Amino acid sequence: MSKVAVVGGGIFRGDRFRYENAEEGVAIAFRDLLDDTPELDPQDIDFVMMSYFSDHLNQQLCMGWIIQDYIGLHRKPGYRVESGGSTPLDAIINAYYLIKSGYYDLILVPGWEWMSEVDTATTNEFIASASDTDWDFTVGGYYNGYYACLETRHMQLYGETIEDLGRIAVKNHNNATHNPYSQWRSEHGTGYVTLEDYYNDRIVAWPYRRMNCALISEGACCLLLASEKVAKKYSDTPMWFEGVGLGTDSMRPGDRLADWAYYGMYPEDEKIYPSTVKKPKTPYPDMANFGSLREGAVTAYKEANIQNPAKEIDLAEIFAPYDGVELTLYEDLKFCKRGEGKTMIREGIVERTGELPCQVSGGLTSFAHPVGATSLMQSLFLYWQLAGKIPEKFGDSTLQISDAEKALTTGHGGTGCQGGVIVYSR
């Protein structure tokens, strides 16, 4: 089976409002890819793997057909992937499988979301319809509330504080000031924020303040994937897939207190449970951790021959729509033991100058979060990182992680109902 690489990409910066429509945004990202990949003739593309999350937000069913038509690739085979927040990562993984199996050599993955064509409350309602509409949604469930509940549980069990969440927010927003493609920089400029700024920010759903929450964005990204046979034709610095893993968990997070599919699967994590709290029937993942991402990580690490993720991975771009997710995933991705995620931020390990930098791009809370494009943007950022192109692309070397060889990215949908992990190498 063929090795697979990312060999190029283009981006249309995410912002709260973009006056171009979605197909124009994708076309601009595609043009950016073509400008950056002079050897690419669009007719070389074998397949178009399209990524967008919500028909409601786009106010259009089957919008992939419009996109494929608009960029002149409507004769090519293609289809749309949709799996909540994991949509763009799953689109990448679908393209990876098609190339690895030998069916195609060159696949374009365009992703987009236009989240401001309706008001913010309606946007949140549409997103929340990806939760259980017969149970959770009907009692007023929005994702701000779901994730606040999950983080409160993790705080109860393992003791991170509001300050820990603030330190993650400050880290990510200050990283984003050096990223010219970031929505935060577009809206707020290049000034740094402090913990005091964070404490003065308004609360959305305790313990989360606005700076802890993913942005509402309109934006697009295109990623180009190639087989080993043709990769070097399009890039001198391909980013190779080393390991890919997927996992799932219960639709309703409350069911994870009796999550029988996980019972006994991770005994080392089941043992790490505070004596002050009554153990649920299935202590891992509980409502505090993300079993689907642990499953994905185990498979990806096995494929990539990763034995010690904290030492072997040079940087990570994590799908974290709320900052507590980032802290929790340090544990589920085995960067540290369960309950020690707070230590990663307190000791500066995940700062851009630390041993395992996370969210150097700014992440979902400050880079951008146009859902169908988010993981494409994060993967493109990693492609530039591993190729050493950040100074060229950003006009600023601050975010370049020197000598980075291996990178990791994640995606997940719902409240971790389904997710994936990819390990890349240069």
C-alpha cells in the first residue's frame, strides 16, 4: 500500500464575517494552493473529498456540488464527509485511505463553513442539533453547557483551576498574534493578553469565559494529498502520514458513567481516581475524559511506532473547542498521566518554547473555527511547520518550532462521540 503525504495547501482566513460567499472563499483558498504549488495542473487531481459540517448554516443541501462546480472540478469524482466537528479530520482520513488503498494518487480536500449567515444564538442551536435531539437538546442543551459540564467534572476529580484555564487561553491567544491567518489577530491586532485580561473577560458558561471558547468563523482551506509515487512532483518537503486512528464513544456524555464498551479497557486510568469521589461503574472515561481520542491515539501510535508520545512528538495541533478539552487531551493522548494535564500548563511544557508545544497556531479559540475547514487549517499549519516555512508564510519566525520532525493533530465531533488522531512526519 502506498505511503501518503500532504504536499500543499491554501487558506482563506477565518473571520466573524466575510463578505465573500462560501464558494468564493473556497476558490480563493484553492487559488492560494495553486500559487504555492506551481507544478499542479488542476486536471492532475483525481478526486475531490469535500468537508463541511452543517447544511443549516450554509442554508444549502448538497453544497459540495456547488463548490466542485465553482472551482472547475465537477467532472472529477467526489463526495462530502460530515461528522460534526470531526468533519475535516475525517475528510483527510478518508482521502488518506483512498490513496493508501491505491485507488487514487492525488486528492484535493476543500473544507469550509459560513457560520454567520444566521445570528449567534441560531448558530449555536444548529450546532447543538448534533447532540441527542430527543434527550439532551430538548432540555436546553447547547455545546457551551455540555463542555462546561465536562470540564467541571474534570476539575472536581483532578483539581485544575480557573487559573489553569486562563493560562491556556493566554498562551493560545498570544500565539495567534504572530499568525497572520488568525481571526483573533484580524479582530484584535497583535497586542498580547494577560491573565488579568482573562479574568476581566465575561463568563459564557462557568468555568468558561469567552476567551476559552471556540470562535464563530467564516473561512475555508484546501489541502492536497498525494501518493508516494507523485508526492515529490508537487513538493520538495512533503509531510508524511505516519499513523492514523479513529475512535467512538456514547452519544450522550452522561452515559459515560456506565460506559460498558470501555469497561476494563484502560485499567491504569481506571485506577487513577480520587478517593473523595464515588467511583462510577466505568471509571474511564467518565464524563471527564475522551475515550474516543484515547482509542484513536492508541491506533495511531501503534502505526507510527510511537512509544513515548511526550518525547517523540515535537508539536501538536489539538481540536479543542474549549480550553478544558486541550488540558484533558494531554492525558488522553498520553502526553501525561490522567489527572496531570494541569501540570503540563503549569510547568510550561505546552508553551511554544516548551518540550511539547500545543496550539502554536492559536487553536480553535484564536486561529479560527470554521468547522468544516478547522482541521485542514491546523494540518496546513503543521505542513508549514515541518517544512520550516513559517518565517516565509508568516513574515515572522516566532512560531517556527525548530527542527520539528513529528507532529500530531486531532479532531472530534459532538462531545467526543467520535474522533480521530493523525501523526505526521517530515
